[in-house]
Amino acid sequence: MPDVEAINGRVTNALILQRLEVMDEKIDNILDCQHEHGKRIHDSEVHQAANDELHKSIGKDISRLETKSNSWDLINTTGAVVSGILAGLGLGK
């Protein structure tokens, strides 16, 4: 009959092996998740770079529109002043 220590040693080794296999599977799952997370981060960075370029472009468009608006304000103000002067001189009739 095998002694108790020999049986306990085999059972312990079997349990250790089983636990190592479970740990190996969990580590594989973690590595898979890490890989997927890395891909998502990369995709987010690519999209963010594209969004940054779009925002810069929109900012430039806004600046150009503000410049045009200011030019038209000046033209309209000048036209109003000239109309006022002409009306004051009675030449607008």
C-alpha cells in the first residue's frame, strides 16, 4: 500500500499543474484583452489626429469668414455714412 506522503505528493503536483493551467489560460485572456485594447487605442489616436486636422481647418475657415464679415461691416458702414451725407445734402431724392 502506498504511503500517505507519496499520495499527497502526487495529488499536490496534480493540483499545482491544474492551477498552473488555469493561470496560463487567464494570462492568455489578459494578453488577448491587452492586444485588443492596444488596437482600440491606436484607432482612437488615428481618429483623434484626423479630428485635430478637421478642427484646424474649421478654425481657419472661421478666421477667413470673420475677416470677410469685418470687411463687409466696413463697406456697409461706409455706404450708410455716404447715404446719410447725400440725404443731408438733399441729393438722395
